[in-house]
Amino acid sequence: MTDLLQQLIADLTLAAGAPVALERPSDVDHGDYATNVALQLAGRLGRPPREIAEELAGAAGNLDAVAEASVAGPGFVNLRLTDSWFLQALRETLAAGETFGSGSSAAPERVQVEMVSANPTGPITVASARNGAYGDSVARLLAFAGHTVEREYYYNDAGGQMDLFRASVEAARLGQDPPEDGYHGDYIAELAAQPGDPVPRMLAGIEASLERFRVHFDTFERQSVVETEIPEAIALLDTFEQDGALWARTSAHGDEKDRVLVRTDGTPTYFAADAAYVRRKYAKGFDRLFYVLGADHHGYVARLQALAEMLGHPRDSLEALIYQLVHLTRGGEATKMSKRRGDVVFLDDFIDEIGVDAARWYLVSRGHDQTIEIDVDLAAEKSAKNPVFYVQYAHARIAGILRNAPGGVVAQSHEVDLAGALAAEERELVKRLAEFPAVAAEAAQRRAPHAISTYAIRVADDFHRFYHHHKVLGSPQETLRLGLCAATRNVVARCLDLVGVEAPERM
RNA sequence: GGCCCCGUAGCUCAGUGGAUAGAGCGGUGGACUUCGAAUCCACGCGCGGAGGUUCGAUUCCUCCCGGGGCCA
């Protein structure tokens, strides 16, 4: 929310005597902004909503920013704002520059986002790519909101899966079939062709794929290291012995049942490693822990939160971000997603087909609670029709206009001024840009990067419409319109960055 | 059997209490001697079903139906 909008809301709240929320009416003829506060107050005050609305409209009409305030429908107050308000709003976004919309968090935290975390038994798949695309965008949103963010990748370097993986590579070296349920595929043959432990090389390959995908990790954590701290973690938990095993009393902390930590034979469970890992994370000083998990892991959330609580942290300071699975189809037929059978779609192949920008956009432009269905053939074939290019084109188009500006210079924000009445398309675009801080704040709070891509399309839409109707260079309003272009470019570039997509100067 | 997610336009999806529910793709017809036509403009169809909560429900609650997932 811009300062100007906040000021307007504060003034209206004072006039109404109750918190006012402004919204954009679906029909612009209703005004620039509207509020339903009279409808909400009517029940509480026992008065007709229209009567309250009339009073509020009268008070609002006296504000400098308001050109016209009217009552409509059952008790909405519609506001039309003055051109000078729009000018100020534009100046504000220009003056903020790169920081426009940032720092929305009232209480910045140190947070860790743990994501992907696939064991290095094969290349990253498209399913894991959704984890990375979503997790990384949430991390970007959180950082933009003012939090300090670390991205971590966690993997099991010592379990049965890794033994099977190494055995599969070894079998390939000897020209034998892989063990039962072992791994195969071209990548196994490639790893077998090189000597030594294949695990570090596999991990390096995964990291390279993710870097190419613009998902960067600050830290890599190994389970073999975490496991050494199991005793310290267990000492801090609420435990009891039964049937010769050691249990965590997770049922007293929101989990559906208690969990075994140490089996009767003395070996720790995976859950014990989880406990050590959670303890280690908090010990590093994080206020909040994010686990980005596929929907098939939703059953783990309660026990992880139980661990947080037993370790003395609020259970909701450990947040699981659950995303639904990706279903790939090829020519309308479902493709199998079994990594061990080697018929899965790898991230690198996916990127080769549709590009990093389209891949990242596609994987976050839907709600994380929504199953994604992607026809790989269609995505590749129709990439030029992908909305991501529509948004990128708006950026490139503006870059072109600004290159052609006299001297290549755009006026400073305070030099931007009105030159006659603003056109409808100009007012709509300014309003759209003014929404950005609220959109970014809500996207961060809801951990919902798809709100950014949805918004970016609207910005591009408003800009293309503005551009089509109004000449920028050489017009009497050149300075103002160049300012509008520059402000739009900043917002579009920021939106693209928040979802990991490049903002091209030329296309 | 228990739990989680989802049913919105022909298709893929936005919309977590407001006015006439929006985009993209696909379809039809228009707009380039003009700063970038990868653009713009015009035209159609829709909230799975039944109750409840209230001034008002696609949105919140209950049940049912349908799709996906996890656990047992």
C-alpha cells in the first residue's frame, strides 16, 4: 500500500469511526475506489446503511484527494480522486524506485526455507522443480518483505536409498543388471563411466540444474552430520519408554499419536534424525522454519510441529508449505513419474523444451494448493503464447521507449507534472501500480507467489492498453508519460524477479 | 476406515464476505505511412448438489456427489 493510499484510508477511517478498507470497483464508472464500511457498520449501529453512507460521503467529499464521493447500491461509498492525487501517487512510486513495495513486514524475522531436498539418486525432476520454483519464490517474497532468508537443501547421504544408488552404479560398471528396485537410466551409465563415489557428482549435477533454474542454495545439510546430534535432541524432548523402545510424546503436542525415537534394537528412527535436524535449525538462530513439501508429505507436518513445540518454540513457527503434485502429460497421455524406471521428465529436459522463464512462470502461476497439469508437448509448442512473454514484452517495449527518450533520460519524480487532464488509461495504470505494495505484502503473508504473476499480467494489460491509446514521445505529456513508463517498468521488473523470471531489455 | 487438496467459461486457471464473477488459450471479425502488431479492439459460455450462518456467500459451516493424494 502506498503512503498516499494509507493516508486516504486513515482520513476515511477517522470520518467513519471504524476501520475502512478500500477496493477497486469492478466497474470503473463506479469510481476509483469504494468502501463498504457503511454496510458493515449498519448492523452494529442499528441504522440504515445508506444513511451512514451519506454521512461518510459528505465527509469524504471534503478531502483534498477526493473529487467526488457518492452513495450507490445498498450503501457503498464510491470515490473519484483528483488528477493531482494521481500525480502524487505516480511521483511516490518513482521516488521509491527499486524499493517500491518492499519492507512490508512489521516484524522482520530470520527465517530458513528448506526446499527440494531430494536425495541425490538421480537428476532433479519436474516434480522437485515445482518445489524449488515455489519455495524460491516464497523466499524472494519474504526477503522483499524485509525478512532475512536462508535457503537450505537437506539430503540423506547415508541411508538405504543411497546404498541402492551406489550399488546400481557399481553394477553398471561391471556390466551387470542393477539390483532389484535399483536405479537405471542414461544418467546411471554416465556416472558409471567415471571412477569414484557417484554421490558427490550426482549432487553437483543437481546443484547445477537448480542454479540454471535460478534456484540458489546457501547451505547443503547432510543427514549423516545431523544424526550425530540425535542424543542432544532427545535430551530436550518429552519422552517415555515402552516395550523396550524410546518414544516421543508427540500426541501431547498436536500429533495424532506418539512416535518411536529409538527402536528396541537401539537404532534411531528417521524421526529421531528429524528431531535432531529441527533442533539444529533453531539452534542456528532462526525465528521461523519453512519446510516446502509435496502433498504426499502432509502427514509429517503434525509431528514436525510437535517437535518444535517440545523444543520450546511456538508450533506455528515451523511452517509447512504444502504444494500439490505436478501431473505431466505428453500428447494427452499421462507420463509415469517413477524415478527408478527412468521414464520421468527431468528438469533439464523440461527447460530445454520450454526455457527457464516459461518453466518458472508455469510452475508458480497457479495456487500451490492446485494440482498442476502440464502437457509437455503443448507447453513447448505454444511457448510463444505463454503469458510470461506477454509480461516480458511489456518490459521490453518500455525499455525500447525509454531508449528513444530525448537523451535517454527520464525526469526525476518531482519534475513529473500534469499537462492537462489525465486520460482514463493513465489513471487506471497509476491505480494498478499503486496496488503493488499491497499485492506484494499479501503474497508474502499468504506464501502465494502466484498472486504476483496474476498481478503482473494485469499491469502488462493496463500498460499495453495505455500505450495503444496514447503517444508518449513528442506528446505535450511526454514527461509525465515517460515517468509512467519508468514506474511501470520498475514494477514489472520486480514482479518478474519475484517469480525468478528475467526482465529483458529486448526480445 | 481416518486425514489432506481440488470441483468456477470448450481447455488451463485467478478470485479466502460485496455491486453486472475475471484472465490466458482455443473460435469469429476488425486495427500497423505512427515511440516495438510478441500489441490493441469487438463478439460467447460458467461458480458440482442440498441445507445453514447474514443486510449480502464462488468465498464461512454441515452433509452428499465427483477427481487426486497420504496414512492405516
